[in-house]
Amino acid sequence: MRHDIQPNERAFSTKEVAEEVGIATTTVRRYGQLLEQNGYEFFKDGDRRIFVRSDVEVLKKIRDSELPKEDKIKEIVEEQKELLAGYESRELALSDTYDGTDLQDSDQMKEMFRFLASELAASREMNVQLKNDMDELKTTVSRLKQDHHVISSGVGNFSQKTHTKMDKMMQQQKEQYDELLRQEQEKSEYLQKELQEMREEQKKVWRSQSEFNERLEHSVKHSRGTLGKIMSLFKK
């Protein structure tokens, strides 16, 4: 347990520590967690850390260290253990710090009131920080809700646009298919008409040829009859 608090020691809120060290409040909390996990002791009010000047200097050392954060934190924890070993163990409770005889000493009375005033100031600082954290949390939740609404609206709009584009593409494909089908039907009808005309022309050619053949055959037969008569005359 820590026993190195000084008279009139000032307590710092997480926000004040972040501003003085020049890091984010989330980084202050993360460093605090890493320190505690390695055995570092903070003054506590329940589960809330109370930062004092020595804690602020520790965070600055972590910030400025060229070592990996984990190694620097372990080094700082060892230094704190050595430092606390040099202090005599004493409780912070008023009943254990001051007895009836001590209260007769005006200097000790002043020190006690200064200590109580410091504790009260620290409590007020923690309350202010708690309120600030709550306000920050509310703001974050509100932003998350807005972001969710924006994302949901964006997804809905994207989905609607996608469906519209797909419907348009399907309609265009259908129109193209219908046009190609119409063109193929026209080609088929044209080819059928051409084929029919060729057949009719072929029939005409066949009929003309047949008529020519019949006339030729008739002429040949007639010529043979005439030739026969002439030959018979010579025989006589």
C-alpha cells in the first residue's frame, strides 16, 4: 500500500493528466491498467484511480522512453517498490493517523485539515471527471447512433440503387433479346420468301423445258414422216 502522499498533495483527474502529459485520456487509462497489471500502486477511490504528481511524472517517463512500453513499466514498478520500502507503514485513516495527544498540536491540526481538504478536492475532482466521462460517453453513444443511422440509410440507398440498376439491366437485356429475336424472325421470313421464289422460278424453268422437249419430240416425229415419204418415192 502506498504511503508516500505529501501534505497538500494535489489530486489530478484523468483529463488533467492527459492534458499535462500530452496524451489521450484513453492512453492514460491504458497506461494505468498496464502499470497495475505489473504491480504498480495507485491511490484508489473504489475502482477509480487517483493520480498525484508522482503518477503524472511516471506517465511522462513512459511517454518519453525509448524502451518498449512493457519494459519501461516493469522498470518503473521496481523503482516504486524500492521507494515505498523506505517509508514507514502508516494508515491514511484519521483514527490511525492522529490520536488525542496529536490533536493538541496546532501544526498537526493544520496538517490534518490540509490533508482533509486535499482529499475533499480530490473527491470533487473525481466527481467532475466522472461527470465529464459520463458526458463524453453520452456524446459517443449519440454519435454511434447517428453513425448507425447514416450507415443504415447508406446501406438502404445502396440496396435500392443496386436493385434499380439490376432491374434496368434486366430490362435492357430483355429489349436486346426481343430485338435480336425480331431480327432473326425477319431473316427467317425473308429466307423462306426467297426460297419460295426460287422454287417457283425452278418450276417455271422445268415447265419451259418440258414444253420445249415436247415440241422438239413432235418436230422430230414429223420430220421422220416426211423423210419416209421421200424415200418411198425413190424406191419406185
